[in-house]
Amino acid sequence: QVRLVESGGGLVQAGGSLRLSCSASGPPESLMVLQGWTWYRQTPGAQRVQIAYMSSRGTANLDDAVKDRFALSRDLGKNTVYLEMTNLKPDDTGIYYCNTFPPSDALWGPGLQVTVFL
């Protein structure tokens, strides 16, 4: 069974950068059939929404709210997808989650707290 481990996050001043990581582990036959990866964000008082997606082929898609500042990358050898966040704004404060595509209820983790201060 696939397992995801999120890492990164933290406290950063506005204009700064952070990198979030999402590493997958599990049986090779399970990892090979993954269709893609997603990053979600839940800002205070709002629901969790998808902000980024990377297909198994490496095609990346980011929400309009972040596409000019965030980027996706991956390390196939480490089964890891990265969310590179630059020029962070206080509105980016929230909890960030990674999941597969389509998302699996069983794979939601605790998320990563990102706090951006002025």
C-alpha cells in the first residue's frame, strides 16, 4: 500500500521561499500505477482546495492563485514531488497537504503548516 510522507513547511517572512516535499513509498507495483500527485492547501476559515497537480508523466498544473510563484518538480529516484514556493505572501498561510491523483482518503496526512508573516 502506498504511503506518503510530507516534509517542509514552517515560518517565513513575506517574500521568502519554502520547499515542501512529498515522498511516496510502497510496493513498486503500487507506485507504478499512480496517475499523479496533488498538493492541496487549507487556509484559515476555508476548505481544503487543490493548488497543484503533477501527472505521472511530469506535466504540472498550478492554480492561478499560485502559478506565478509556485512550481512543481520531482525526483523519480526518490519517488518525491516538491512544491517550490517563492515570493510567499501572508495569504499563503495555511496547511498544505499532498495526495495522489485522484486523491485517496486513506492518504491524507497531517499536512504541513506554512505561516507567512509581514
